Amino acid sequence: MRYTVFGASGGTGRQLVRQALDAGHEVTAVVRDPRRLPVPEGERLRVVVADVTDPEALRPAVAGQDAALSALGAPSNKAAGIASAGTRAILRALQAEGVRRFVAVSASPVGPPPEGEGVLYRRVVLPLVRRAFREVYADLAVMEDEIRAAGAEWTVVRPPRLTDRPLTGVYRTRTGGAVPGGLTVGRADLAHAVLALAVDPAAVRKVVGVAV
């Protein structure tokens, strides 16, 4: 497979790049600062420096690819806006180059809590988290709307709080929304799930929760 990874220098993006390369895939990593991607270019890795909000600048990065994977996101409310703006540009570039498959990482608080979730989480934890990162989740909600409106074969992945625990391959997924009782997932396991979903026909045009 030939993948283009957006947000490749972030925690999840670096995992996507490493795991895709380890699996024998060809990867184009789109970054603003190549020094933040600690994976040297090689036979199967191409690093592209581009403005992720400029569709024309992104077209060479997605041309001829099998799929695009996005780990774009803001670390704080102050930086919110990049997920929706970047995704809007990515979708236009994909459409222009005829690339159909697109998998994007969102967050579980963007959607409703799963049925059967505990009262403490629904009434206390979730409202507090949503209030603390209000602008971040609002940006991701706009991003999801942009994705649904596009003609791409999309999948939106919603993880809960991310950690840096090593890859285990042991996690749960749920089609349609958040995983019940899933409070965390490692970035490495999230990347593992994204790569699996990218080649799963059953995940096309679906929201999938991923959590431990």
C-alpha cells in the first residue's frame, strides 16, 4: 500500500509512519518541520514539507496514493482550527487526484457517550472534559462534518485520552461511536487500529471507536 500521513510529526502520526514502514508499505509523510519526524527518509519513506491548509500544495503528496491517513489535531484550545482547516484542504486534494480512501483521527468526546456508560462518566467526567477542551472538540466536530459531506470513502476514528504506552495490539473497537468503559488508548495501538481500518471495507463511511 501507498499511504500519505498527515500530522506525521505528532505522537500518533509518528506511530503511523513507523508501523506502516515496518509493515512494508510506502509512506509519504507531510510535515511542517521535518526535524520533528525522527524517521530518516529512505527507499519507502518520502517526507514532504507543505502547508496542510493549501489544497494545491498537498496534491503532489497524495497523487498516486492508495489512501490518506490524518492525525491532525490541536494540543490546546488556543491552537484549535487546524483539524477542520487541514482536513478541508486534504479532501480537496484527494478529490483532485482521484484518491478515495481517507481515515481521520477524531476524539470520543465529539460524539455521545455509549449506551450503558456509567453515570459518573456521563454526568461529571465527560462534561468536564468537553468544557476544558471546548474549542478542540468543536474543531473536530466541524472536521467530521466536512468528512461526511465529501465523496471520499472515509472512516472517522474516535479514541479517548491518548497515552504513550508501547504497542500491545490489545484494544477494543466499536462501530458507531465510543467504546463503553474505554477511558484511554496508547498512541501506538491507535495507529495500529487506523492501519487495520484503512484496509477494512466494513469500516468505509463509518465512525469507529478505539480504546483499551
